[in-house]
Amino acid sequence: MSKISEKIRYVGVNDLKKSIFEGMWPLPFGVSYNSYLVIDEKVALIDTAEAGFAAEYMDNIRRELGDRKVDYLVVNHMEPDHSSLMKLVREAWPDVRVVANAKTVPMIKGYYGITDNIHIVKEGDSICLGNSNLTFYMAPMVHWPETMVTWFGEEKTLFSGDAFGTFGALEGGVTDSSARLTGSTDHADSTFSAFRDEMRRYYSNIVGKYGQTVQAALKKLSGLEIERICSTHGPVWEKNIPEVVGYYDRLSRYEAEKGVCIAYASMYGNTSAAAKALAAELEKRGVPHVLHNLCTESVSYAYSDVFKYNTLVVGAPTYNNDIFPPAYNFMYGVSARLVKNRRFAAFGSFTWAGVSVKLLNEMASRLGFDMISEGISFPQAYSPEKCDMAALADRIAAAL
Ligand code: FEO
């Protein structure tokens, strides 16, 4: 399971214990923290893993290396799910030289108190392991300022950090010839299709704001003849590289497929009834759609579908003369992700003064969304007479 090639070994771990990633994002299928060894006359370790997996992680490395030592620790990314075991690696092999760029150095000091034996690299620099060379390219804001990627040219392998990563622990193997999404009952026809939804959820939840810098990184890397991508999360991509890179390209351009994400929040069921009525009308018209209740489910899934579909419809009652907070928070997150090129409509109930639709429209307008309608703000209880979802569904279908 750990052998990617003669020189590249997988030493990462699966996390099936944590239910929420970064304190926000559900992990129904777990997550993997991928780390790799490149073994030549010298040995390089690429990134580490999360703090709770110290023993398993160190066992994985020692199983591959036996009595040999790690010479270099390459730090592509400092987020603690990949850097937490850096100090332990230093303790196990005190001479290990940390390879990092200048932006990483203060983070290493601040998180782990390490200040010595650091080899600072800049764009295009390389280290030589014997017959293998590792070259470093900066990928700032994908999705932290210090992020870089490592290119192992002799094997046309890109160690990409979080880029091209997915949620989901790995079962059956680690490459896309063998890996399965742990716990999934979906019988997908390829590893890419099995992991695609968890890739989009990871991208939209965590990287989504940085479409522009992801595009810059993709452009920079487009000259490399990549035959293998070793990300820090999810499968090692070998067979599905065009699909994976193409999907990342589309996500970071905010390109979406035809369909509707209905995200709603409801206090007493009236806005909810309107949301369900809209879903039923879209169903009748054969328009692909999903319905997300922002009061009862994690916003993680709604963000993922905002990145999937080209139309967003948000439902929220008026609350404290404002947008009902679960829907406001959701739209705040859509705004924070700088989502572009969407069609938009809003609806919601009120009791004595309706402002939520107007305010939702203003948030959408600031993002440059195309307004499908002026929205539907209806008083008190939902009824088809007060809230004409058939007419809205007609407009949505026409705008698709
Ligand atoms: Fe998987 Fe940005 O850390």
C-alpha cells in the first residue's frame, strides 16, 4: 500500500476519529493526511501529518527506512494538519534539514520553536538527493501565503500540498488505481468520480476564496509534464490527471453546471414550505436542483453545491429587521468565497415588515450575480397564492 514507486513511498495516515475538520467541516468519510518519502542516496520527507497520529506516522516512516535516516523535511504547507509532527521528526533525526521558503520560516518558529538547520528555498531552487532532484515552486494563497509545491522531475511527480486534495480517508490503496472512499456505498465508475464530490466540498469549503491564485498556480505549473500528483489529502492521482486538473481549473474559474442550489433557513416552516414548493416546481420542469436546510445541516454541503450549480436561490425570513442569521451566515460565506457568475433569486416570509429578500438581493448584487427576479417576500403563512413558486421556477428554467 505504501509503495508509489521505487523511490516514492506513502507514509500518511487516515483520520477516522475526527468528525469535524477545521472545527467546521463534517467528515462523513474521514480524511487522510498524506505524507511521502523520496528515497535516494539522501532521503526527503514531504510534509508530515496531524498531531494525533504520531505513533502510526513514525511507524510508517521507520517501516520504509529501517535504519536509514531522514535527511530533509520539505515543508510545502504549514497548516497544522501537515506540520504538527515536524518537531517529532526533528527529535527522531536531529540532523534533519528543514527545507522551506522564507514565508514559512516565522511560522515554523511560531508554531514549533524551530529556528536552526533550515534551508531556505525560493522559486525554482532545487535540492539533490543523489540521482533525484526536488525543485520548488511557490504557490502563494493556495490556500495560505507560504504554500509551495515540490516537483520531482525524474518521476514527473508533483507534490502539490492541499491542491487537488479531497476529503475522505483512503481504503484499499492510495493511488487512483486502487483507492476507495472509506465508508461510501456509491459504486462510482472511477476513483475520480468516487472522490469528485468530496474534492469539490474540500475545494469550496477551504480553498474556494482563492480562485485567482489557484489559476495563477495552474498557469505556472502548466509547463510541467505531470504524470503523478501526490496531494496532502485524498488519492495519489496517476490515471485521472486530466479529469482532476480540469475539474480544479473549472472550480477555480467558478464555472458551474446547469442546476439550482436552493439554500434556505426557516423558523416556523413557512419559508421551508416555499423552498419545498420551488423544488417541486423545478422537478416538474426537469431542472436539476438540490435543497439545503441551513438550520439543520452543515453549511459545508450548501457551499459545495454553490460551486456545483450555476443558479443559487436563497430563502430566509426577516428576523430583527434583517436576514435570519443562518441564511445571513451562509451568504456571508458565499461572499467571502468571492463566488462569481451565478444566477440568483431570494424568497422568504415576514410577519410585520419584510426586508430579508431585499437584503439578500443586495448581497448577491455586490457579487455581480444575475438577478432572475426581484424575489418573493410574503407575509405570514406560506400559500401558493402569496408565493408563486411556479412562476419563479419558469424564470429559473428560462435563465438556465
Ligand atoms: Fe490540509 Fe491547508 O491543510
